Amino acid sequence: MTTIDRRVFLESAAGLAALASLRPREAGAAGGMKKALYVSMLPKELGYRERFQMALDVGFEGIEIGTIADPKVAEEIRDAAAKTGLKIHSVMNADHWKYPLSSADPEVVAKSVAGMETSLRNAKLWGADSVLLVPAVLDPKTSSTDAWTRSQKVVKERILPLARELKVVIGMEEVWNKFLLSPLEMARYVDEFASPYVKAYLDVGNMLFYGFPQDWIRTLGKRIHRVHIKDFKLERGKGQFFWKNIGEGDVDWPEVRKALSEIGYDGWVTTEIEGGDAAYLKDVVARFDRFLAGQKPFVPPA
């Protein structure tokens, strides 16, 4: 190789390396957990394509979308994801609170099933492999036993067959529904389906009132299909809580990261917190990155 050829080669190699460093990293290309946000965190006044591009520009790799009943809107979302390259990894089912599967009213259950069918078909259209489901809601007329047996029966007979056909996982979420209040309950509930298409959707913040996320992670292990992250500040003596940005509440983030590493979790992690502009979202991503590095996401200024 001549001196000139060598210089040109080195300059070209350096240029290619520099260009590569500027390109967004493909989700999962280097392994490890992948950063996503829930769609409500993006400015609603923007179209889906603009919102998705903003998510990518600030450093997210994927997004979770709520159920979309309008086929035209669903297609718009599909096209926006295709044009920007933002991965839609999950759908948050919309009707499980208003129309719980645990209801004794057949009409309510039918509406809930229809909502899950729409969510599953949304996921298939968008290339997602997960739908979040709150499986039951307790109330004065619905006992824990009723919630367990009714919801499992409906999922097994009327929802799981479609999920299996579409190859979309139903992620059962623990939330403030007075149901599945420990990781042991969640593990048993999921295991009784004996299906690879029913797993757990862990929310790191939701169990702070009655447990610890690191305990849930270690207990559920490989049952965990997706993870939500949010933070709360609890004032137990006053019975109050406050939504907080990641790292400003009571979640022990380094311990959560350690627990996720112990079980070998390398899937999508979705922020589900208050939204904002690009500067705010870049700060969320920076906190996210510190969490993934095993550090405290937020250190108060001195």
C-alpha cells in the first residue's frame, strides 16, 4: 500500500467510524435492555410521525401505544413507525378498567373481550408482540376468588386462542386493582395458564404501597415479559403519594437494576411518567441511561 493510499484508507476508515457513531443504535443491536416510552409522554399537538421522530431524536428506541379502535388511525400509526424506524413493541389495552373481565355481567365481559381483540390486532398490525392487560378489578361485589376464576376462564376460552394465533403475548400487570398483591400470587396466576403467550408485565412503581420491586423481579424471574418504570414519593404517615420523575421517589433503582440483571432480563423497559418537550425527554433518557448503568438515575444538585 502506498503512502497516499494508506492515508486515504485511514481517513476513510475514520470517517466511516465517525458516521457510525452518529447513527442511532438499532434496538437491541448490542444486547441489553431497550429504552421505550409511553405515547402520552409525547406532545399531543404533533402528528404521529412527528412524535415518533422526536422520540428517536431524544434517544428512545421504542414506544408503547394504547388501543386504537379506528382502523385509519391504526394505519397512520403503522406508517409513522415504518417511516421513522421507531419500534412499537407493545399495546396497552384500554378497556380492562371500564369493562373488567372479572365482572359478573356478560355484557361487560363481552365489551372487555372485544377491547382485547382490538388490542391484539393492533399489535399484529404494528409488529408488536405484547399487549398489557389488567386481568381483574375487585369491588364490593367481586371477591378475590371470583376475580381469579372468572378472569382466567375468559382469558383461556376467549382471548388466549387469538393471542396464540397472532403470536402476541398477554402481559398481566399488577396495579391498584386490589388483585394479585404479591409476586407469589402473580407467579401462580400466570403459571396456571401454562402458555408461553401469558406472562407478567411488571410495573416497578405500582407495588410500592405493599411491596418492593426488586422482590417482585426476583420472584417472577423469567415470567416477566415487559417492564414499566415510574417513581412515587410516599408519605406513609399522611397516607399520600406523589408522582415523581425517575430517581426522585422511593424506588431503589440500583437494586432494581441488579435484580433485572440477576434474572437475565434484556427486553423492553418503558417509561410511563409525565410527558414534556424535547429537553425534558432528553433528561428522562439521561436518567434512564444512568439506571441501566446501575447508578442512581437522579442526584440532587448540591
